[in-house]
Amino acid sequence: MKNITILEGDGVGIEVVESAIEILDRISKVYNVEFNYTYAPIGGRAYEKTGVPLPDSTFEACRASDAILLGAVGNWKYDNLPVELRPEKALLGIRRKLNLFANLRPVKVFDELLHASPLKEEKARNTDIMIVRELIGDVYFGEPKGIMTKTTFDNREIKVGFNNMIYDEDEIRRISHVAFKSAQKRNKKVTVVDKANVLEVSRLFREVATEVSKQYQDVEVNYMYVDNCAMQLITNPQQFDVILTGNIFGDILSDEASTICGSLGMLPSASLSDGKTPYLYEPIHGSAPDLEGKNVVNPIATILSAAMMLYYSFDMKEAHDAIYNAVKQTLNEGHRTLDIYRDGDSLCSRSKITELIAAKIN
Ligand code: IPM
Ligand code: MG
């Protein structure tokens, strides 16, 4: 029996999670494994209910489980709340408290969706990148941070906001090992992405990544400044295998890279720790409140996140592949949600495409 904490979150989070569970239920039957789901509130809906976006009971449910599946958090209506009460804070809190330092974001283009990519087909084809993003350091968590006032030279009181981009060598080392190990199982190349021409923290990042690379002689390593990487992802994505980077650069580059696949709605992610805490799986897209409840959102990112859960938390590689292949086959038959639809395709609702995918897992 596997205990999974389900964090639906806000907006379309509820629906995409429902789809992923339908797929997990199918896996449960076919592979004869039992999943037990515990639902807990997080984000804006938790704030409405309890006054905080991450109630203690939710965190405890997560900690006590074997794995966590999350939909999405956030809603524009909370834009004016203090940072501490915003839905996003809940997600950052869980990542940090569960020590989920390694965020894996695979960017793999389905041939079936090449037409939906904003890149020319010959550029997008065969793109297969693993973005390894450090998840609990950097400007996201660095101290000191805040908004304070200062006095200018001409004696005016003005506000100043600041965050701290900070990494220590232990943090860089552990995420580097994740990246190089991942490359060993893939195409044996790591691109370290930083801003070492300007930032001290990036110079250390590069230095430590280089030191770690020496332990992986079979893996080729190269270095790229983040601005250049943003450009190269669009002009030549096929050159990348594993991208190793910090929290903020990884956040930005993964949204950019997702478009290569035709839609933000296609990309899953896994957030891993040192193995002492349960891992968390979530689509990289947000809560899209404008689409909430309309049954039109693309559930594939969350379905593939559930597949990653089977792989990384439950060591069920075959079941992982079964989901991936079911998604591929469904796309191959021309079924599409709105975000990846073009004339002539079979347009599916969220629940319809879920049903089609589930039926292909046998
Ligand atoms: C992501 C998201 C989060 C992040 C937000 C919702 C806090 O953009 O997972 O990429 O910035 O990490
Ligand atoms: Mg993001």
C-alpha cells in the first residue's frame, strides 16, 4: 500500500489532479498495487478555510506519506496579501521543510506535437532536456531580505527592496551530484548555467560544479551564461542533455523550455530530497484561474508527474513507461486539448483525454 498525499491547490489544480488520480487508479488495477489518497488543503483555498496557506495539518499529512501529488497554487485575488500569506508561500514552505532541493524538469518533445511548438519543426524535433533546478536556495530563500526605507543624499526617505542570492558549497555540491548522476543515465552531458561573469555566487557555483564533475569522467561538462542559455534554448535546443542551474534561473528557463514542447500544459516535474522525506510531484504550470472548472485544461503535465512518482518514489519503471506510452499513443491518434489543438484534430475536454489515456494502460 502506497500512501499519497493529494494537494489539489487552487484553480485548475483540482481538475488536473482528478485526471492524474484516474490514471493512478488504472495503474493500481493493472499492476496490482494499492494507492491510498489523503486530501489536504493548500494555497488560496487553505487560506480561506484556515487563515494560512500551509496549515500544520497539511504539512504533517505530507510528511507522513510516501509521496505527494500537487496540482497548482495561486490566484490573482490574493495578489494584495502580504507575501507570507500568499498561496505560493505554501509551496515554497513545503519544498523547504521537506528538504526537496532537487527539482527535475524533463523537457521532451512529442513528435506528434511538433506543429504546436513555436520553433521550426526541425529545431524542436528530438529535444530531450533534463533541467536540474536547485529548489530551496538562491534569492528564493536568501537572507537578509525585505523592504525598508533609506535616506537619499538629498534627504528623501525612499523604500528599498532586497533579496539575497546565496549558495553555500554544500548546497551546490548536492545538486551537482544529482545532475551528473542523471546525465550518466542519459546522454552524458551537463551544461552548467550561471552568471559567473557578473555574480560571485555563480563563480562559486561553477567552481563547485567543476569539482564534482571530476568524479564523473564519463560525463562531458560545459558552461553557459544564463542569458546565452535563454537564447540557445530557442536557437538550438538539441545541443542540451542535462542543464544544471540554481533556483531562479531554473524557474525562468523551464517555463521558456516548456514552450518548445508546444504547451506549458505538457511538462511534469519531480522534487526530490536526500531520500529521508517524501518526494513531491507537480506540473510546472500554474493554477490558471481563468480556466477553472471549465474542463478544458490539459491534464498531461500532471499525469506525467504521476508517472514520475511511480518511477522515483515507487520504483515502478514499467508503470511509468506505460503512462508515457499511453499519452504518446493518444496524441498519435490525434486527440488534443485546446492548448495543443489545431484544425482537423479531435478536440477533447480534460476528462475525455484522461479517459482515452487511461484506456490505453493495460
Ligand atoms: C514553479 C513556480 C513556483 C516557483 C511558484 C508558484 C512559487 O513558478 O514551480 O516554477 O517559482 O518555483
Ligand atoms: Mg515557475
